[in-house]
Amino acid sequence: MNKQEYVKYVEDREKKSPVIKNSILAFVSGGLVCVMGRGFADLYKSAGMGEKPSVVLASVTLVFLAGLFTGIGCFDKVSKFCGAGLLVPITGFSNAVGAPAIEARSEGFIMGVGAEIFKIAGPVILYGNLTAVAYGIIYYICKCFEG
């Protein structure tokens, strides 16, 4: 079998990804996360909090719930069905921090949880902060030349 025949062989047996279905599920589930966040914010606001504290507390609630569901094993099952709709928002970040920590808990708090907790989320935090600093410097330079 030559290279071209092998490529054809693999393409014929390759499982096709249902892109449309996955896109719709991601859109709907991500929208539901946003609706839940807005619902929590409205709930906290109706309890007497201001707009900014209620939005912050809603985000904290979503992070807590995603961490809780990661810990009890529900998040992975639901995210396999929903896909990027649950993994892209703040809930995915909570899962990315919690999952490695849960897997490493048998190795102890220092060398297990402490060493593994930011294994996935660490690069996101690092490069997010570096990008923010670069943007801040560019913004500052542009403001200096404005007048």
C-alpha cells in the first residue's frame, strides 16, 4: 500500500464530526450559562446589592458551581455533551483549575494539589497577564502621543 492509498484508506474510515450539531449545542449551552449568570446577578441585585457587586457575585457563583460539579464528577459528563458551550466561559476555567487538583489529591496537598492545580490554567493566566501588560504599554504610549 503506497502513501496515497493509505491516506484514502484512513479518510474512508475516519469518523466524521457532526459540526453543525456541535455548534448548536455549544451555542445553546453557552447561552444557558450566560442566562444563569444573569439570573444570579438579578437575584443578588433584588436582595439589595448594587449592580457591580451582584455581577461579581454571580461570576463567583458560576465558578463555585462549576468547581462543585467538577468535584462530584458531573461537569465532565455534561461538558462531553455540550462541548465548548461549557468549556469556554468562566465555568471552563473553574473546571481547568479543579480537575487537575482533584486528580492529584492522592499525592498530598503540597506535591499533589499544590503542584498540579494550575497545570492547565497556569499558561492561560500567564499569557493573559502578559498580553494585558503589553496592551497597557501600547495604550500608554498612544495616549502620550495624543497630546
